Amino acid sequence: MSEVIGYIKDGEICDTQSAQSGDKEIIFDNSKEALEIIRHSAAHLMAQAIKELYPNSQFFVGPVVEEGFYYDFRTDAKIGEEDLKKIEKKMKELAKKKYEIEKYTLSKDEALEKFANDDLKQRLIKQIPGEEVSIYKQGDFEDLCRGPHVPSTGFLFNVKLTKLAGAYLGGDENSEMLTRIYGIAFADKDSLKAHMKMLEEAKKRDHRKIGNELDLFMFSEEAGAGLPFWLPKGARLRGRLEQILWRAHRARGYEPVRGPEILKSQMWQTSGHYACYGENMYLTQIDGQEYGLKPMNCIGHILMYKHSGKSYRDLPIKFFEYGVVHRHEKSGVLHGLFRVREFTQDDAHIICTPEQIKDVVLEVVDFIEKIMSKFGFKYEMEISTKPEKAIGDDAVWEMATDGLKDALNSYGISYGIDEGGGAFYGPKIDVKITDAIGRKWQCATIQVDFNLPERFEMEYTDENNEKKQPVMVHRAILGSFERFIGILTEHYAGEFPTFIAPTQAIFVPIAETHIEYAKELAKEFSANEIDTEIYDKNDSLNKRIRLAEKQRVPYVVIIGDEEVANNTVAIRDRRKKEQYNIKAKDFMLQLVNEIKEGEL
């Protein structure tokens, strides 16, 4: 089917009922624009099916999201995961009927009267800007919606419902809990099949599951939600990643700094965080004054820059910090290491002259390329422009945005534009990486900021001995250690490369007489910064080998009489699926070299 299902009108996606002559056509395929229309329509098809199966259901919102679509609704029926197939079956029946999807508008007063018995609709109508609302109708089902939608339900055969969850009304934890059903939709059967296969693989790779199996990290409801605890193996993995980044920063001229985790609220008011981000901050009173736990590290770096006078000869200055930050995330969005309330950014701020922006950004882009390539990630870049809620003059924003574009153009990197997606203080480059199973993740970010230097009266002396305002480039490459390690865990399915593996080798002595040799090797390896473990419990040899294999270490090392007598080790290489004997010292040197492969 290559029919037209929508149009692009003034940069916005609209359906066939809203298009005008000359608008760009959107064909029924798997393009980004087409999928937005298909998935928005699939959400309404799901709501129609739910309404037929559970007539007392009332619907709130059903948007398109990164993972597909969802609908929030209220129902007096008990719906479980087992009911999703029943809803899917009804959706297929409705798709076969090829109901025409019609759009009409009402005034807000008319809409309030039409939905007088539906408090969820009443709430939505009052939130919609303007004097009119649009409604889409298919068969006997209709709902408030701004669209766009496909011309008929006949386009919606390749749909799968993926999960059921609870969701607070309007995202407010103090409101009632609604039912939320997620789904995915594509233009063709093969794409849906491939996506479902990816989801199955993603379930196996879930970092929460693997993290528990490998004892990497834990959470404690007793201590508080969204606060990760790094267990010894996870701390070793994280430490190796931190060390790789530390050396790479120092080699590129960055200076390490460390700021406090709490500052007076006046600082956050000056920066604009208090007004634009205050609802996500943790605030407290100390000696009658309000303080805020830092959600970002930039203010500390600004204060350290201002500690002494700076000349143009000093710039650019590069401060980097593994900065611990706290953000008040709602409990409903917390998700393993991906969304937490305390995390550590690999944060850096580069203070430079306006003329240095291009070279600074180019250097950061090269740094990003080296790191992402090291972990086998492909990536793409996107420039995000001024959002609706922002500080600073339009002219300043335009200068900063042009600086980012100029840098990427010079590097020869193609990039997308996310209109309105910038930080409140400046435009940014977002880097989206693609993992081993094809999922995209947003990690690195580069933000050019003229606003904070002005607000904090940052200065440098130029070659004419005049005071000038510098530019501040905010930069994080991993984003946060927590989230990046979660991504790495799923990317590698727990099979970490030797240079960041929490344990490089597990020694398995065959008998008690071989344990002392294993301990000697472990001590020597540790002196060379190689992490090992010894599996010497009173279990059978085969069981201990199986347990070692389950830890997904690069190497399992068997030690018996021959190995003790000849100072050798029997290696099981889990990555290459090979077995061989080697001198213990040669194996140690092999591991030292493999760990060095992580250097940037």
C-alpha cells in the first residue's frame, strides 16, 4: 500500500483532512512522519476496541511516544496482561471494517456539553488552548484529539500491544491511578515482526536482570527509591570506566575540579535553574537560609573560574568533574539505572572566547567519536534549538546555534534539527547512539551558553586589555555513569570487554591442593590491576565451572596438578569460545594488554 496518509504543512505533520494544495505528501510506509500518524491512529483503534469490550471505560490521553504509543483510561473492569490478546483481536476486527476516520471541530462550550458526564474529558478540554477543539470519529467511537490520523482503520493491521501499566492521572502522584496500555505499530508485517524480536532480545538483556545476576548494583526501598547502590563488582566496572575517562580528559588538557553538592538557593536563582528547574530540585533550610542540592554542576565551575582573573591567553579553560547531582524524579518514571534520583555526570565546562567555539566543539565531537567507537556504538547527531521556556536574547541564541552548525559542517557530520529542544539557557548538540540490537539512546550532549556567563558576570581580559564576556560550553559525553553503564550492560548483554569487565578471570582450582597456587596468581594479577576471583567452594568441579561461566567473565581459568607443576593455566576463553594452556605470566601480560585496549 503506497497511499497518501498525511502531509507536512508549514513543518508540521497533518492528516489528509487538514492538508492544502502544495503540502508535502506522507506515504504509508515506515518513515518517521508516517509512523507518527500510524501510531497515533493505532492508539485510537485500541481505545475503540477497549470501549467495545469494556463499555464503561473513560479515556484520558493517548499520545505517540518513543516506544510506540499508549492510552491512559479509567475502567471498572480488572484488566491484566492476559487481556491484551483479547483487545488485539478486537482491534483486528475493527481494522477489517475499514471505518473512515473523520475529523470535526466544536467550540469548547459545545465540547464541555457533549462530554458533560466525563470528568476526564472535561479536564482535557479546559487544558486545550484556543476556543475550539477537534474530535476524531471512527464508527461509534470518537475522542478529543488534535490528530493527525490515517484516513481509515484499514491501514492499521500491523499492531501489537506490548505491556500494561498503571499511570497517575496527569502524572500527579496525588491523583488517581489510571490504566495504561502500550503498543507498537508499523506499516508492514515484517517490520512489526523484527521489532517484536528486538523486544524479546531486549528483555533478555535488561540491565536490571543482568545487574542482579552479576551482583553489579542494587536498590533499597528502605533507603529510598531511585538511589542506586554499587556493589563491589559494579563498583569495579564503574571504576575502570572512570579511570579510562580520567586519563583521556587529562591527555586532552582538562583540569579536574570538585564542587560541593549543595549551594544557597540564591545561586540557583541567579542561574535561572530555580525558576526553570526548581520543581525538580531538592531544597532545604540551613541557618534560616534556603539551599538546594545541585541538579547540575555548572555553577560550581563558574565560581571556580571567577576565583582568579583570566586573560585571553588562559582560554580555553577546561574543567571536568565526576559531579554527583540530585533530581526530584517522580516515582512513576524511575527505571533501574536509566532514571534515578542521584547520579554522577561525566561533566565538563569549557570557557572560551566566541572565536574559539568552533574549535572547542570540534575537539569535543572528536572525543565523542573516540569513546563511542571504543564501545562499538554507531551514532548520529542532532542540534536542538531555543525552547519555549528559555532565558536570553534571540540574537544570542542565534549566534550560539550558528556556532554549533558551523562546527558540525566543518567536521563533515550530517545532523538533524530538533526545533525547540534546547536547554533553557542555550542550544545543544545531542548525540544518539545505536546499540547492538538497534535501539537508539541519547547520551552525549554539547551545549553552547552565552547566558550564564552574563548572569554571573564572568570576564576575561582581551589582547587590548579590555574586559570581555566568555562563552561557556557545557559538555557530557557519557551523560551519566549510571545510565551509560545500564546501556553498556544491555549492549553487551553482560559480556563486557576485558578492559571494563568487573572481573577479568575466575580461577577454578580442581582440588584443595591447587587453591594455594590460585591465591598466589590472584595476588600477582591484582598487583597488575587485574581483577580475579577464586571459586573454591565445596562443590563439584563442573558446578563451579558452570557458576563461573554464568558470571560472563572473559576467562575461566582451570588449575590442576599440571598447571601447578608447570606454572601454567588452562584457559577457557568465553569470548572466542576457545580452550588452551599458557604460561601464567604470559596470560597475565595478555590481560594487561587487553586492559590497555580501553585507552582512548
